[in-house]
Amino acid sequence: MTLLLSNDDVSNLLTMPECIAILEEAYRELAEGRGVSRTRSDCMTPTARQDALYSLKSMDGVIPKLGVGAIRINSDIVTWPQRGNNIRREKIRAAPGNRYVGLVLLFSTDTGEPLAIFPDGVMQRMRVGAANGLGAKYLAREAANTVGILGSGWQAGAQLMAVCAVRAISSIRCFSPNANNCGAFAQAMSELLDVPVTAVATPEDAIRGADIVMCATNTLDPIFFAHWIEPGMHLSSIKRPEIDAHAVKRADRVVIHTHDARPIHVVTKDLVVPERADGRGWESAGGLDFDKLPTLPDLILGRARGRASDQEVTCFINNLGLGYQFAAVGALLYRKAKESCAGRDLPTDWFTEEVHP
């Protein structure tokens, strides 16, 4: 039987410490060449909306040690509105019922059969948080206990869950341009984490004196700048452009998620994609040579050096997600779902065939 799971199932079954642990194990496999991950691919075309594009995105990975392979597929209507001073990448709820479309398919490497099918929403949030949590585990000061976070959306919550899983955090300050969202986020995360989260009026108020600074936005433009850096800080971003290139260059130690510089973009003729234009988004390297920077798997395996002193400024850039993460966290999810009898069984025959493909 093939297991069908919902986002509620995923949310009930996955914990951040477990996600961090399984990704740490899987990254060791990747660094040793025993796991494989394909670069994310985005096929982009015009759509019915004049202010949007259609994007068919896929990313996949295989982890023989865990016996699984996974592919994540998104069918998105994407816009790039200006919010304040920044251009942002925003998906539109365009599917029937005012919904998004994202799926993960988990397969067995022993039989090839589909093991599970589930939405990507909760898992993608958890795997991003877990990756940045690992960055903080290996790069932040051991005694780090204060966090400043820029962003108060869906991803920001997982970032705080992750940093609280790897360090004894005593206080968090949060800034977002939307004061109402920021206040509600601070209250909700205070209750969830049992750590005081305070909404503040400016990014400087969030960052000043913080041991760990986390960026968690959908911006195509920098939101953290070099003059905010203080000795001993650990900087963390979930997107390549969030930390200004001058700030990255100021860091003593910089680690990236992957050497894949950008997704594979396949676009219709003459199509302009905002995140590829005007030095924004994927084109915002700012003279940084990402090919020469160590990756998170290198750091975990000990091939790259972590923090050398309490005064060093360290930086982790989660520059591009990996389909490999969905295989790792998917294996964990599948095991826990089977143990707890969660989800709904579907006949595997529905997804297999007798005709040679």
C-alpha cells in the first residue's frame, strides 16, 4: 500500500530536533558521495495573469542508507511585488479553494514502489529550519543565548524552532515591516517556544546585541548590512540575497548550503524573470565566489573548519534548497507514520503499471 498523508499528519509527526538529527546524518552521506541530489529545476512561462508567471518546479534526491528517494514538485503562480523598499517573491493561491499546489513523492530504492505521497508545505518549512539550525549548531558560539530575527512569516517560525533546538536561547527580538504580523508572531512563538519573543520597531532594535541574527523573508534584496555586524555574531539567512555581500565579506567564516549557485531555469523565449534580473535574487553574488566556499555537509563532516574563537563572525547562507532534504525528512516521516498508523493507505497498484515505461 502507498501511504497518503496530509499537512496535519506531517505537522503532528515531525519534531524539529528529529529533523535536525536526520538531516545531519543524511548530509554526512551526501558529503561522502553515497547520497545524491539533483539541482532544483524551474520551468517558467507566461500565465493568464499579467503580473505573474507560471512555474513548474522540481527537485529530488536519493539516500541509499535510508532506502528512499524523493521528488518535490510545485505548480505555482508566482508574482514579484514591491513591499516597501524591497522586491519580494510571492506565490498566489490560485488553485481551486484558494490553495497552493506542492507535492512530495517518496519511493523505495529497493523495489522502486511509491511509499508515500504528501503535501510539501509543512515539510519544506521544517527542512529549511533544520538546515539553518545545523548551521547555528556548528557555527554559533556555544554560549549564544540571544536571537534577533528579521521576518515574521511562515519560515521565520521554523527558524526560531531550530535555533532553540541547538542553543539555550533566553530571549528573541523580532522585526517585520508589518507591525501587526510581527506582534502576532511574537506572541505565538513566545507561547510555542516558552521563550520571550519581543516585537520591535526597527531592524536595528532586533539586531543590536544579538548573539545570533536570523533572516527569514522572501526578499530579492538585502535586508542585513555590514555596519550592523558585532564581534562574535552568527549570521543566518534562508535566501541568498538577504545578507548584503559586503556583510558576508566581513564575516570571518562563511558556509553555504550547496555549491549549486542557482536553480536550472528553463524559460519561454524573451521571458523576463525578476529574480534573474538587475542583480537581484540569484544574480546577487556581489563578487562572492560561491564555488570556493565550504558547504554545510563539508562542515558537518569536518572537512571545513567551524568557529575558531568567540570573537569570530560566522555566516551560514542557505543559498538553495535540495530535493535530498525531502528524502531525508521523508524517510523519518514515513517511519513515524507507519509506527503510529497515521494517514490513509492507497492501493500501490494505482501508481504502478504492467506496461514497460
